[in-house]
Amino acid sequence: MKKLIIAGGNRLRGEISISGAKNAALPIIASALLADGCSVYSNVPNLRDITTIARLLAEFGAEVSTGNNGEVRVDASNLRAYNAPYELVKTMRASILVLGPLLARMGKARVSLPGGCAIGPRPVDLHLKALSAMGARVALDRGYIVADCRKLKGTKIYFDISTVTGTENVMMAAALAEGTTVLENAAREPEVEELASVLNKMGGRIEGAGTDVITIEGVSALHQVEHTIMPDRIEAGTYMMAAGITRGDICLRNCNPVHCNAVLEKLKEIGLDITAEQTSVRVCWKQPLNGTEVRTLPYPGFPTDLQAQIMALLCLADGTSIIAETVFEDRFMHVGELRRMGARIRLDGSSAFVTGVKKLSGAPVMATDLRASASLVLAGLVAEGTTAISRIYHLERGYESVEEKLKLLGADVRTVSS
Ligand code: EPU
């Protein structure tokens, strides 16, 4: 098993380029299932989750190949199967994103039900309720979602909770449904908006993505598309925290500061110097940081996917910070590991009270999920001594070339196999 070894203490300085967004690429690649012909995507990050969705699509008979510069080609002209097996789905919950496209294109889908995960129970009931409302017959059979329909029918769907992949799944299904589907309380994340724009390039008729009401007029067929994946706002946010925690000065190229607004405002508030231009952000440490209050919320609020990372940063800020996690209430697996490095964090329900300490110390720690592992990397970068992070396959699910990028910025990191 691989471990990431970090000798803490180096101030990170320099410039890196932000990769394509994992959470945009996953639904977009799944949407290739909706069309005949070969779709070509570029700026796709080279990550384990992308390999997983590619393997899933190949299970259904799609031809998937990868080229240079993050190019992924998917030809779904000849689909012949509709079974998403447990072995693949258990490694990535986002596999549920194939359910809507399979139903819309083939009229059938058998998708392993994703179980719980380290960040909470994460049910998919809202996906299933919406697809049922569109006329699909949905049943659970020995751990699998089994769904079929003759033709999905447009209808009005109100999501009780704003759900990102739920909105994406239903939007993809509705793109080929008969009639008009209206999604209310839809997720407003930029990744949802990007998927809608890809579906429109494929011949879809979708309006309102990026707001909480999305209207989808079904069309009879969609065609292949070429598309460049948008920058990853969570990767960008993570490196911004790296600048803050190491008292560094990092310039992020190829990012979209507008998507990072809530994060940039919070970082300014705690005392970091931020210069945002159209496609770049520079984050520079100039003074000791102040504690603050953070509440995770659906977009445009502060993202839950950066909660663990800002917690690492606030471990070294002045005073006591309060972090309220409102999206995934149990998403605190990193707290125990940060404490092992000397952090002072008290949990009370879905809130964490973080009292700033003067220093963290290196320790062997274990990654439990993707973003939790990023928070341990951040803590390791500033900790006194050496931090050895095990189970870094979690990190590799979501951060492209993380070791190279950190080294470019001057960090002392290396991977070892044990
Ligand atoms: N929820 C339900 N029922 C459902 C669906 C969601 O109760 O049917 C609840 C969830 O349990 C959660 C809330 O609704 O409390 C929001 O969950 P959402 O469905 O929006 O999460 P997701 O679509 O499964 C995506 C990202 C996550 C990110 C969340 C929240 C992808 C592939 N995944 O997950 O990303 O944390 O939205 O922004 O887009 C990550 O990248 O590390 C990651 C976990």
C-alpha cells in the first residue's frame, strides 16, 4: 500500500495549473451514453474516478479511449448491456450517474445500490423518486436498483433536498423524455450548469441550469459532442488553503475565480491576500490568520468539499473557529486524525469548534475519504517533523498529479510503497 510522506515546514511558493473538474467530468462522460456517435472530451483529469466511470461505460458496450492532454473519447453507438456491477459501483458512488442515461437510452438499467460511505449514509432516494415520477418502474433487487420504462415522460419534480448528482441524473434522463420536465429546488452547482450546456450542444433543450428551476424539453435524439472540461474549483480551493497554511504565496492558473467566490471571501476575511483575475488567483500569506465561522451549504455557499481543508487551516488561526457542516452531517472523519497531529477540535453534533494552536506535529495518519485526505496533506505540509499518510488512494481519486504539483511549489513530499 502506498503512503505519502511529507516533511513539513516549507513555505509553498510558485505557480501551478488547475486540472479539469472531476465532478464535472463524471456526469459529462456519463452523458455520452445518451448519444449515437463518438464524443470527445478534453481537459479530463487523470484520476481513479474517471477510470471507474470509463470502465462502467465499457461494461455497457461503449468504446472508450484516452489520448494526450486529458482527452477521453466515448462512442456509445452500440450499447448492449445495462448492468452496473457492485464491484465498480462500490468504489465510486457517482456511478449512480449512469442510471438516468441508461434508462433514457435503453429503457432499462440495473445499477448496484451505492452503500454508505465515510462521509455519511448518502441515500439516492431522490434520484429514484424523480425517475419513478417520470414513469419508470423502479425496484430494489438483491442490492441492485432495477428500473425500466417504455418511454420516460416529462413532469414536474420538486427535490426535497438540493442534490447535485440527483439533479444531473434526472436532467440527463429528461433530455430524451417525452414532453417537458421541470426540476424545482434543483442544485445550482457550476457542474450542473456545465452538464446542461453539454446536453444543449448535443441537441438538448434545457433552460435555467445554474438556478433552482431547470426546464428540460425532451428531444427524440441527441448527437455526439466535443467539450473541454471546466477547471476544478475544489482542487483550486485546496491549493488556496495550502498557500494559507504554509504562509506561502501561490498563483493558480487555469481556474475560474467566480466559481470560488464563497471560498475567496472567507480566505480574505481570515486575513489572506487574494488577487483574482479572469482565469487565475494568487493567494498570499501576509499576516497571522484570524479564526472565523464557516457554514457549508449548497452552491453558491461554502462547499462541503472544502470543509476538511479549511478546518486544517483554522487549526493554526487565532482564536476559536466554528465550522457547521450542513450538507453531510457526519463528514468529520478527519477530526480524529488532525487531533493526533496536535489540533484542538471539539465536535458537537454537526459543528466543530476549532481552537487555534501554535503548531501541529507530524504523525502517522490515515486517510478516510478524498477530502479528509486533502486536509491531512495540508496539516502535514506545516507540521513539525514528518507526516506519513496511509491509504492515499483516496487522494488519488480526486487530485491529479498531487505529488508533482506540491513539489513544484516547493513541498518536501514523496510516495513510498510499504
Ligand atoms: N441526499 C438525499 N437523498 C438523495 C440524494 C441526496 O438525502 O437521493 C442528501 C445527501 O445525503 C446529502 C445531500 O442530500 O445530505 C446533498 O447530497 P448530494 O446528492 O448533493 O451529493 P452527491 O450528488 O452525492 C456531489 C459531489 C460530492 C459533493 C456533494 C455536495 C459528485 C460526483 N459528487 O455528491 O463530491 O460533496 O455533491 O456538494 O458531484 C467529492 O468530490 O469529494 C464529493 C463527495
